[in-house]
Amino acid sequence: MSESAHQKAVVQFFRMQWPNEVIFAVPNGSWLAGDSVQRAKQMKRMKAEGLEPGILDLVVPVPALHWHGLFIEMKDLGKTASSLSKNQKKMMYYLSEQGYRVEWSAGSDKAISILKEYMDYAGK
């Protein structure tokens, strides 16, 4: 199962479990179409629009305990913390310092466990 398939399973679970709450993806890792010149133009436009390297894959804008919300970085099964990029680690530290809960998950099972615990803290 690909990282994308795991992420889809997590989003589907969340939306079924908490239909009145929001989870959304940040498509920072999107594939850009076209030749190298077209991709460079698209990337320049996206950066001007706020593309930020290292932003995590999923966001749950629900406060819980002392956190403002939850960010989750999805990875393939079998990946370890060493698979996080330098930018992702930097962003995780920054978001944590700003009062967000920040997690990474190798596969959907761990991410679903994180969501259950977090939403329980949120009283949902």
C-alpha cells in the first residue's frame, strides 16, 4: 500500500468518525506536469502563493488540551524517523513550539491511533 493510499484511508476514517470536524491535506508534494520550464514556472507561482517546504501532510484544526490543532506527516510502512526531511523536522519543531501537536506516522494504523487519542482529548 502506498503512502497516498494510507493517507486516503486516514482521511476516510476521520471523515466517517467525525463528520462535523475538518481534516485537510496540504499538497506540498504534488507532481507538477509539463516540461522543465513549465514546472519551474508553476513552482515559482506556488512559492509566491505560500508553498512552504516541510509542511506536514494532514491538518486537523481542532483544539485539544493545550494544543491549537494537530499536524501529521504520513510515511510509507516501514519508514523510520530518519525518513523525515530536514525541512520536515524543522517544521515539526516550529509547529510544536507554536502550540500544535505534531506527529508522523508510518502507515494508516498509527495515524488513526493518533487521531483517536487526539480527538478524545478534544472531547469529540
